[in-house]
Amino acid sequence: MSVETLPAPLPLNAGKAGFFRFREVGGKVLVTNDLGRHRVFTPKRFRRFAAGEIGPDDPDYRGLCEDGFVRDRMDFEALSRAWARRHSYLWEGPNLHIVVVTLRCDHRCVYCHAGSARLQDRGTDMSPETASAVLDRIFSSPSKSLTIEFQGGEPLVNWPVVRHIVEEARARAEKQGRVVWLNLVTNLSLMDEDKLEWLLERGVNFCTSLDGPADLHDRNRPRPGGGGYANAAKWYREINRRTRGKAFRIDALLTVTRASLGRAREIVDSYAELGARSLFLRPLNPYGTATAAWPRIGYGAEDFLAFYERALDRVLEVNRAHPGRRPFVEQTARLFLDKILTDRDPNYLDLRSPCGAGIGQIAYNWDGGVYTCDEGRMLARMGDDTFRLGRAGETSYADDVSHPTVRAMAVASCLDAQPLCSDCAYKPYCGACPVQCYREQGDIMGRMAENTRCRINKGVLDMIFVRLQDPANEKIFRRWLKRRPDLCGEASYRRS
């Protein structure tokens, strides 16, 4: 049980109260357990709960028993089954496979995490032979459902290999009786009608980057010759129109730079005006060119949280203004809400414990290099091969997933092994990224008291729980969860 800032001593009756952690949120006390069940109490009622004074005559008693908060009325078998369903990903092999078909790109984004190469550098294109070796590795995973996500650079630069992988993956999946999802992460600059028709016929999902209004987008994501936003918006609208009602679709995300911080409302409104179903507000990460540009484009966790709060409230305003229309979703909040309000886990790999690196996802570089995750591959582009596992066609699937680095990352990202995480009320909803910890703090275990991602996740969760106390907001949030999961977001929502 964590001790936050509530005055001591806490009148705990360990024989009555089931295991819990707690945190002050918005003047009240949030209580959670390992199943992700939660309650929000006034401080006075929290003390009664901790002391075991909420009994059978209380209207909340039955619900507290069912959710595992009353020790001597706990249905351990039912709760264990719920925990197993929530953590079913632990019994599966890697289901997300990120394939970098090229490092070449025609954009010069100020924060390029991928370390993209110039268009003329053809030496960074994946060959068809390497692509086949990568597919052999992907289909070695025992997972019944596989997601192949094309990354770059700009994947459409190497269109022949994208086609090869799509066709071969579909054929292998049909032969083996597996489900395969295909995600194309693209800036849309090289899209044309022929490519689009071919991709739509094969049910490929699209994910792109839209950093807000045109001037902001083109400032963050300059394209030589200009017109980056206009082109991306044109194709976004077209794909959105042609995938309406289908199982595959297009989604978009944005990377927040210092230039974005004062424009939260404009950014949200630009997405709404495009007819977007959602937006995904992501903080800047310390990889690729973002590292050198940090003094110009970077900011602290508190700056991002102030931006995020303004943006989230604007998203809620848009939903309240149009209650009869389809929900307009902020994806970071939705991922957390799925864990908070349901017994399922969306399997978003950045919010897993242990994390998905090597056991939930694997990244394949253009040369066949196999990495624990996309962040590990990005770090290699920066000259650090710490998270390299092997090479497709040379090392085996078993060699790679049992690699000592994978084992170390599983331990480092198990929140029960993290001193501050193990005591945190947000443990059931959160996850740690060992590569981010290593990059920021020099240790895969991380120091969570100083960790940027930890501070951001805590801040966002505080905002969500405060807003959940308003029934109107809760109604909007629950509508978000009735929608089909966004496959681009569920997979990884990486960089385009």
C-alpha cells in the first residue's frame, strides 16, 4: 500500500480491507488494486474503508466485495480469472512486428526519431531477399494474430518491397490459418491513386502524422518544395472517406514540440475540421534528430502536461457540443480508460508490464537487423547497438526472444520490481520503457522519481480521474470505449 500525502497514521485494518494502493486526486482519495478496479472516496470515507468500517449495510459494500476490496469476502477464483484475462498477452508470442523497409524520406522533420536518410541514399532500402527472411521470422511467432507495421523513413519510397511483404504475408496467413493486420505508417507524400487502390483492396490500415494547423505542421515537418500539410490533409480526407464503415481505416497522430505548446485548441480544432475520428497527443522523445534539436524544440514534463490538459478539455468540449455525432477521441486517454473502466487490456505496448520489447513486439531494420523494439532500433541508428538481438536469416526466433537483453528488459519493466512503481496507485494502468530509461537515465531500470515518462503518465492519469468524477465526462469517456479499437493506435502509434 502506498503512502502519498495523506496525514498519518492511517487506521488500517488489514484483516478487513483487501490489498490496495491509494493516491490523492482532486481533493479525494483514489484507491486501486492489481485488477485495476478502483474507487474514489472522500478522505473521511477512505479512512472508514481502510479501517474496515464499511459493512454489509452500506450500499457500496457488495461492489467493494466483488472488486476485491474486502479481504474476507473476496471471490479469489473469479478475481484470478479476471486478472488472467486482463494479462492474456503474457501467454502469447510477439504479435507486433515493425518492419523498416527503408530509411529514406522526403521530409526533414525537426524531431525525426527514426534518423531518416536522404532520398538519394538507396543503400538503406530493404531488399526482397531480406524481406523474405524477415517474414520467415515474423511467422515463427506462435501468436495467432500478427500485426506487421511498415515504418521508415517513408515506406512508400520502397514500394516494391511493401507490395512484396503485403502479398506474401496475406498468402502465408491464409495458408496457416492466422489473422494478419497490416499497418502502413506514412507521411502520404508519395501516395497516388494506383497505390491507394491497391492498398485498399488488401485491407491495409493507414497511420499518418498531422501536427495541427498547416503552418505548425509544415514548421515541424518541413518538406522540400513545401506543401506537406496540404498533401497530407488531401489524402487523409480521401482515405477517411473511402474507409468509412470498413474494418481498416486511417488514423493520425501528432508529436508535440515547443512550437505546439501554446496552440492546444487550434490543434484539436484542426483535427475536428478534417473529420478525424481521433487524435493522439504524444510528447517528444529523445531519439534521432530530436536530440540535437532539443534546445530549440524540447520542453519539460510539466510543459507537456499543461498543453495536454488544455487539449483534453477542448476534446471534451467538442464532444459535448455534438452529442449526437460519433465520438471524437483522444487516444492517450482512451488507452488508459480502457484499463480503468473495463477488465480488458488494449495491449498497447508502451503501457504493459512487463513491456512488449522482444516478447510483444520485434523491430526489423532495413538490413535485417532484429531489435527488441522500435526504440531500440532508433538507438542503433544513433550508434548504440545495445538492443540488437540478431539478424533475420542468421539467428533463430528462439535465439532472439530468449536473448539476455530481452530477459533483462522484461525484469526491468516489471512494475512489481520497480520500488516506486510497485507502490503506485497507477500501477495497474501503466508501463515502463527500459529503452527510454536507458536513453534518459543511463539504466534500463530507470529512476522513476526523476523519469519524464513517469511524470507525464501520472499527470495524465490525475487529469483523467479528476474528470471521471463529473458524470457528463464519464458518459463521454464510456462512449469512447464502445468504438472499434484503433488498430494503428493499438499496435504502437509510432513515427511517420
